[in-house]
Amino acid sequence: MARTDDDSWDITEGVGATALGVAWARSQEASSECALFTDTYAQRFIDAAMDRGWQLPPAHMVERIRAIANYAASRTKWFDDFFLAATAHGIAQAVILAAGLDARVWRLPWADDSVVYEIDQPMVLAFKTEVLADDRPAARYVPVPIDLRQDWPKALCDAGFDPEEPTAWIAEGLLPYLPAEGQDLLFERIHDLSAPGSRIGVESFGAGFFDPEYLASRREQLRQMREAAGTSDTEASEAPDVADLWFIEERTDVADWLMDHGWRVSSEQADALMLRYRRPPTADITPRTTFVEGVRG
Ligand code: SAM
């Protein structure tokens, strides 16, 4: 599925299906000996998608997701902790950008009177709200179904967001799906909507992630996994590599951007984070990302 400037998707298609891939990875944490988090919703999303005819990706891609399971678990835990810290600092308004099948509104202990806005494509959020229709969120939940390349600040404010209130924002598993210019615009908009005391947590994909050699070695690993798993050409073409959905372009460094705009920033690279959570990184497989936290002074 080639990307276009105004493409859209359902949960089982293209970029939408990446949310199912992440949910599947999170569902695997239930069988971990020492789970970093509990997400009982993840399996329900997978079951509901399968009821609609979605199939797990072919074996080699499942193998790849499994190979980065410790990364996915560490990432989930990092963003969970980010929101817990924001709540402890008295922030009661949160925005989850590109929420996909993130179930934090249902599974984290939010403070009373908290409100969480979730932005994602309309069909993705419609699937999620349908699956969780009978579940009580732990905060006031406000879905904002809109593409992040459109005028989402207006949609967010129309939905009740208060730019005068400090906000906790997260961008997890999002940035490669936005063009470099779209990423810059995203941060400009977040900055404009952030009252003093606001916080942001970002999974940042820098030059190391988009390095051509690294991307080539990643493709080669996938090819080897495909060969080992005996995936057929048809299966492979029906489930393209997620990298085909990324905008592989030189990007502004997120930490630098935030610092230049007056945010206090701390960063941790993925492998250091994983060691801290006792989930050893795997050389050449762990994504070359950085977890960036910013506080607006
Ligand atoms: N943040 C979620 C998580 O970690 O579980 C989902 C991550 S998933 C890899 C990527 C998500 O980004 C999908 O839900 C997709 O619909 C959303 N997304 C990507 N580009 C988007 C855009 N331009 N507008 C709205 N949502 C977008």
C-alpha cells in the first residue's frame, strides 16, 4: 500500500494494521514470567479483528514482532510510567496522538476528573470504541477521530480540550508514519497548545533509525526470517513490510526541537531503557530509537 498525502485506512489495512501488530505484541506480555504491564484489552482487539477476517501476519513477520517483543514491552512500560508521573504532578488532561489500540484510558489509574483525548483515523477509533463499548474507562474518554495531517488542533479544541490547562501528550509508534514536514508541524501545534507545566513523551526516530545501512540490514533480517519460515510470495505480498509505510526522510531531532522551544528535556536510548527494565536488547534488532521526555517551563 503506497503512501499518499491524504491516505486513510481501516484497522485491518496498511498503517491501521500496525496498531493490531502492536496490540498483538502487547498481548504476548501476558505470558511473560515477569510482566512489565497488564493489558487484557490487547487480546480482545486481536480476537475482534480476527472475527472480521483479519489474519495474523505471515510467520516471518510474527517472528520479527516476537524478536522485538522486549522492546515493545519496555516501550509500553515507559509510556505507562510517563502518564503515572504526569498524574503525580497534578496533570489531569492528556492527549494520546495516534492512539491506535492503546488501552491506557481503561487500564491506568488516572486521577479523579482526568480527561484523555485520543486522536487517530476515524475507522481505527470506531473499531476501538466498538470493541470496548461495554468497558468503563478509568478517566473521561474523548475520541477525536481525525487524521494528524489535518486541522486536528481545531477538532481537539472543539471536543473540549483546554489549551490553558497543562497537558500530558504522548507520541508512541507514530513519527515514521508522518512525513518529516508533518512531524515538524505536529510539534509546532503541540507547542502552541501546551500551557506551562505540560509534559510530552515521544518515541523518537532519529538519523540512526533511518540510516540506509541499518534499514538494509533490517530488510535482510526479514528476508532471512521469511526464508526460514517458508512464507509464500502471496502471503508476503498480502502483508507488506511495515517499513514500506514509513516516510524515510531526514528529520528534525525531537529533543533538540523541544529544547530550542524552551522545554526541559531528558532522553534515554532504547537499549539503555531495556537494560533498566531487565529486558536485554538484541544487537541489530532493537530499533534505534530514543525515548524523549519534555516539560514545558
Ligand atoms: N500508539 C499506538 C500504540 O503504540 O499502540 C499505535 C501505534 S501504531 C504503530 C500507529 C498508529 O498511528 C495507528 O493507529 C495509525 O492509525 C496511527 N497513525 C499513523 N499516521 C496517522 C495520521 N496521519 N493520522 C492519524 N493517525 C495516524
